[in-house]
Amino acid sequence: LYMAPEQLTGHTDVRSDVWSLGVTLFELLTLRRPFADRAEIACNDPPAPRSLVANLSRDLEAICLKALRKEPSQRYQ
């Protein structure tokens, strides 16, 4: 479940790895995965980490959510 949405169509680049790092960061922050299965990756946005861990830094949440953007162009380069 570390597969970036674009990997479902076979188009990958470095930003696909950023997605995987975002999933790992999400797990470290919340102790759960952002998505339950591949269908959820394709259809849903991840929950806000602060909705699961109230005292989490807003900046850290923003970093995590940017890494988990559906569009590769909107992720960190």
C-alpha cells in the first residue's frame, strides 16, 4: 500500500518515491496507514493526520499531506 496512484497506470518517476515516503511518515505520525487498499488510494484523499493525533504540528501535517498529493506535480520534487 505504498504504491503511488500513478503506479496503477505504469507512469512513475522520483515523485512516486516521495509518495512512499509520505505513506511512511503518515504511519510514523499516526500509527496507522493512510489507505486500506489500492481502491482507496485511487479514489480517496488521506485523512488529515491531525484528525488522528490532535497535538501534531500543523507544519508536519502539511509536509506529510503534500507528499501524499494525488498529482505528482503537486508533490515535492
